[in-house]
Amino acid sequence: MRNELIFSVPGMVNAYPADSDKNRMTVICANLLRFAYDHGLLNVCPFTEGGELLMDTIIRRDDLTALGKLIFNDLMYDWLTYTDNESGKIDRKNNVKMLEKYFNKLSQSV
């Protein structure tokens, strides 16, 4: 199987022309990848030693653990769909409790 592209931080961030949107997407990507790395879904660390997101991070299939290969795509889509809705008072881009909820649901289904 080829080593397909799964997630591209530069692709996600650079899809937006406005700096405020780029900054928002950077936070969304950082929260997703921090959660995925901390929960054993990634074989690679997409952060510097100081904890900053590496802005050139590209996740390919081979960068995922066995569990990551099973649930990362669904986790990513759930998170991106959730954070795309900016209505209400919730700071969705930083509400990582939703990542935990999605992760638990997906983990139970495998």
C-alpha cells in the first residue's frame, strides 16, 4: 500500500487568505495533533522540544500507529466539522474535551 497523505498542516493553514483564519486553523491543527500524539495515534512528534507545532508537518499513513490507522481519519473529520461551527459561546477550537469524546467513541468501535 502506498504511503498516502493523511493530513497537511501547511495545506490546512494556507487554504485561508486572512491571517486571523490562518491563526485559528493553526490552533485547530495543533490541538488535533497534540491530542493524537498524546493518545498514541502518531508515530512521529509534530512538535518542537518547546511544544510548538512544526508548521511543515505532513502526516502520512506510515506516520500513524496501528490504532491511528483505524481511527485518525474519523477523529480528524469529526474535529474539523466541530470546529468549523463558530456559533455560540463555546471556544470550539480549544474545546479538546470534544476530541476526547470522539476518541472514546471511535476507540470503542474498533
